[in-house]
Amino acid sequence: MLRVAVVGSGPSGCYTAQSLVQEDSGAHVDVLDRLPCPYGLVRYGVAPDHEKIKSLQNNLRTVLEHERVRFLGGVRVGVGGVAAARLRELYHAVVYCVGAATDRHLGIPGEDLPGSWSATEFVSWYSAHPDSAADTFVAGARPDSAAHAFVAGARSAVVIGMGNVAVDVARMLARGAAELSPTDMPQAALTALAASRVTDIRMVGRRGPSQARFTTKELRELGSLPDTEVTVDPAELAADPAYADPSALPAAQRRNVEVLRGWASLPPKEASRRIGLRFFLRPVEVLADGGRVGAVRFERTEPDGHGGVTGTGRYEDVEAQLVLRSVGYRGVPLEGLPFDTEHGTVPHLAGRVLRAGAVAPGEYVAGWIKRGPTGVIGTNRPCAKETVTSLLADAPALVGRDLPEDPLAVLRAEGIEPVEWAGWQAIERAEAELGASFGRGVVKLPDWESLLTAARTGVGLDLP
């Protein structure tokens, strides 16, 4: 009987577990996660108003409820938890599906000024990730919180980046409380966003519209926001060589250009909020005003003829009291595993972990830690299948090793008490009860204490 530990319960971890039990009728899989909740970025990365994408949790649930799959939440692997070497003693194989846990930095002066945040931090806050301080963006929190900027009168926000996450955070800033209330957004985040005075939001990219990374569906959503005007600068659009004739572009980029062209032709309209998309501007400094973010200085860029851009030496300062940096995710090293610092991934061969260039028996990777933070949720399925194909090809040599009868019993004996599936179901009940107390639907529990209390006792906490 093949026993496999899958570390990470997001899409890549669930697809890995699914493929294992489908392809090997004798495989038993424990899906371990540092958090007491499953689903990874589907729960903590997908915007709360994207209900259709969030419904993917139902598909992942089916995997985790399989009779030969076991969810073990609240289990840290690495520093302060179960060592990678110990996992190898408990299982025939271990597949690491730990994603990309941090954000990339701009590397410019002023990036860390109060009021400047990574989009990762902002998304974690409005998604109720328990690692995000519950009061980070709430009025009365520490003086350098973004909520202080909201409540104290911030008017302008700059979102640096042109991907789907940048579109998400811009849309969250423009959404009204009435639109966000039906979502599972935590109550503190809903209250803070309802009090926001931000009315001017700029999304800024260093390259042109034909090179933006957002999908057309996400882009179009900006144009459907109530009481919000989307603006683009026709001169910036025209600076893109592919803008005049986008016929040679891939379909997705061509559709993006068509949407932007349509917005450029619209007359101004009366609206309470404005989202401006700016192109060919590279951030060079975040400028302070009274010790906080006051503006962002950009250098005008132009196409270099090789798919990139070059600076022009011309600068523009864009007012902002809130800056959200959305320039990509990055993997972080996991104790006990090799790591490619240049690419932020674990070295591998078709999913097999490589140590000093040689295959490490029984160790595998899938998802972002394998290929980098690229693709959409569905990209994880073929990625996981490739890894599982490698693992099952190796299985005859792996299953000969004797293991403890039940790894869970060993973990408990070593002082680790995982949150099993019944504990997660108790969290779900507590979140439904919390939402009902606010007159809303399901509302996420926002911190470790409330999640673990619900998981251990089956009840929630009274939260403000």
C-alpha cells in the first residue's frame, strides 16, 4: 500500500491527491496544511466577489472527502514543525505543493513608507487570512496602517501592476459596502472599506496595453462597477506599436486592446469613483508627505523594439495616500529542501526533487513551487498529473520501505494535534453562524484563535 503525504491543500495539492487515488487504487494520501482550513488560494486569494471561481471549493472538497484521502490541517512542515526528513520516515513519498508564499519587491526608495503595501498583504486582509493582523486596515489600528489612510481622508490610491491581482485590488477599493456585504469578506474588512474615502484609483504598468497580464474577463468587470468611471489615456494606448493593428496579437491580448479602445472612445461620465489605467510608466520612487506615502514618481517609458521598454528621462508624480504593489508572487525556501533562489522554485525533473543535480528518492513538487507563479488555477491539474506520473513510476522502489502503521498516530505522539475534516466542518458551521449574527451569509473567521476554537470545540467566538 502506497502512503503519500501531500504538503499543501490548495488546487495543486488537491489535484495531486486526486490523481494519486485515481491512478493507484491502493494509494492512501494525507493532505497536510499549515492552516486549519483547506483550499489554499481559492479560499485566501480569490476575490470575495468572484463567487463562481470560489465555488471551485466544491470540487476540491470532493477530493478531500475521498475515502483514501485525509485532511490534516494545522500541521507546519519545516521550521517549528515536522521536519522534511521526518516526513520521509513516515511516508513512502512526499509531494510539496506549497505555492509561492511571498511577494516580489519593487526595489525603489520609499517602498516601505507607511501607506505602501504589497497587494499580497491587502488580499490576505480582505480574505481573512489568519496570518494577516485582524486590525491591520481598521480605524484606530497602528498609525501606519492603510486603514488610517482610508479613514483619515485618503483620496487617491495607486495600484502598481497590470495583472489579475492588480485588477482585483482596484475593484475591491471601488466596490461599495452594499456590493461586498453578500460576500464572505470578514466584518472588519467590510467596515473599513465601507468607510473608505478613496475615489481616485490608478492602475499603472511599465509596458503597453498589449503586454498587460490581466484577462479580458477581469478587465471588463471594471467597466461594470456601479457609479465608477474607467478612464484610459488615448496617447498612452497609441504608444503601443500593436495598438493600431492588434490583429497579430494572441487572442487574449487582442481582446484586451479592443476593450481599452472602447473605453478610450467613451465621453466622460458622472461617477463617484474613477479607475484610471495608465501605461508606459515605471515606478522609481515612493514620495513621502508628512512621513507617509504622498505620491509615486514614475519615469515615462517607451517600447525598445524588442518586447521591452526603455526609460525616457521624463518623470511624472502621481498623488496617492495609498500604494498597493502588485508585481508578482515568489516562492520561499522550505527547510530541508533544495531551493533555486533565482527562480524561487525547488529544482526538479518532471516533478522529482533534485539534490545537487541528482533525483532525491521519494521527494516531489507540484504547483507554483515547481514551475513558478504562472498560469491559472486549471494549470495546476496537468502540472500535478506530470508529478504523479513520475511518482507512480517510482512507486515499486518506494513501497518496499517499512513505515509506521499510521503516521497520524505518530504525529499525535510527538505533540502535534492536526485539525481533521470534522474540525474544518466545525469551522464552516461557525462561519455560517457568524454571518447570520451580522445578517449576512457566511462570514470568514479572521484569526488563528477563532479558527482553532471553532475547530476544537465546534463553536465560534463573539467577534466585533
